[in-house]
Amino acid sequence: MTGELKSAGYNRWLVILGTALVQLGVGTFYAWSIFNTPILKMFGELALDKQGHVAAVQPHLGSVSLIFSIGSLTLALSTIVVGRLVKRFGVRRITVVAGLVFGLSAFIVAQLHSPSQLWLYYIFAGVTLGAADGIAYMATLSNAIKWFPEKTGFISGISIAFYGLGSFVFKYIDAAFLGNDIVHNLPRALMGWGALVTILILVGSLFLRDAPEAQVTKVSKQHQYTTAEMLRTPQAYMLFIALFTICLSVYLTGIATNLGTNLAGLSIERAATVVALIAISNTVGRFVIGTLSDRFGVDL
């Protein structure tokens, strides 16, 4: 039993603890839609002059929700380079840097208050924050799987379940930060969110260790493809297409709060509750499918 719980002198379940904390933090990005309405209202107020006339071009929901779209795209693309980064610098260093970039990006976004600065939202809430999120997600997930070559589905299920749980938990935390005055409290909410996520990532990274080579070789006896080799296979692009179609539903989750408030007439609290239910269902589904993949031999 001790041999199963410990490998290379380190309790590998501690790696799972650290991975869960990191995944809980980075999964909060899917709660971003709760910020769309405050951003729209903030821009709307700033775009009016003293007489109540429109003094500047006011962004609409499509341009504001594009922040999450850019972040999701950057998140996906950033995972391609994770393997090389982890191999060179180690999973803990990569995760720490990603956590710091995440927090810094959220802090910068909290300082943006003008409709003319929307493009900066695209850069810092979209590109840099999305990249940090994707790198921390994939680095910890792939490392955790390597520690448990005999339970890849179960371990990946745990990891991505906590990833989904992040959006569930932080729907309520972000709503509490925003309070009733969602425009005035928006900077505080963004900074609070960024600080909590950074703390989760940094604390989680303390438990991370790179999987020993003996464990890595057990993950697969087949040829391990490099990124360049992978991109030359048709299977890679079939997976890209499949994941793209799946991510269309994820995008709807990213604007679900706005669909609830604008189309269904729900309050932001009720809309957040609906999205939280979506998130918890997503979380349970990930955990179940991971366990089933081990039982029936279908790799995630």
C-alpha cells in the first residue's frame, strides 16, 4: 500500500491536492460572464455627458462578451506549448509564473474604466489571463496523470472536476464582491477575484512535483509525439474540430448570466444561480466520465 501511495519519496496524493487547488482557481475564468453586465453598465455611464447625451461610442454585449471568447481561444492555444515549458522549467515554476500572470492581469483590468480601453480588456483579460489559465490548467493536469498511470481517467476526472467546480464556487464569490452597486464595486470584485485565484494557484503549487521518469514511461508504451509530430497527424485536427464544437456550448456558459438578465429578465443573483447549476452539473459529469474511461478502457 505504501508503495502505491508514495513514489520517488513523495506522496503522490499531495500532487493531486495541489492540482485540485490550482484547477479550482483557474476554473473560475468560466465565471467571467458575471462581469459582463457591470462592464456594460460602467461603460454606459461613462459614455454619457452631463446632459445625458451619448458622448462616446458605447460598446454592446457582443463586443464585451468577446473578452471571454478571446480568453477561451488563447487558453486553448496556450496548451500546445505547455509540454515543452514543463519539460524545461518544471511544473511548479510554470504554475507559479502562470498564477502571478493571472493575478497581475486581473489587477490591470480592474484599473480600466473607459469604453476607449476595451481593447486593453481584450489583451489583459483575454490574451494574457487566458494564456496563464490554459498553461496552469494543462501543466497540472498532465503532470497529475503521469503520477497515476494506472488511473488516468479517474485522476483526470478529479482534476477537471475541480476545474468545473471553480466556476460554480466563484459565481457566488464574485456576486458577493459586486454587491448591489455592481458598477462601483467592479474594480474591487476583479481585484478580489484575481487575488483569490493567485493564492489558490500559489498554495497549490507548493504540493506539486514533477512526475519521476519511471512513472512517465508507464503512462503509455506507445510512441510519445512531440508537438510538431502531433500537428502532422489527421487525428489532431479531428480532435480540434470535436473540441471546437464542444467549446461552443462552453461559450454559451460564458455569457449565460447575460442571457438570463437580458432575455429572461432575471436578477444577476438568480442568473448566477442558474449558471452555478450548469457548472455543478458539468463538474459531476467530468468526474463520472473519468471513472468510466478507466473501467471501459476509453482514454480521455
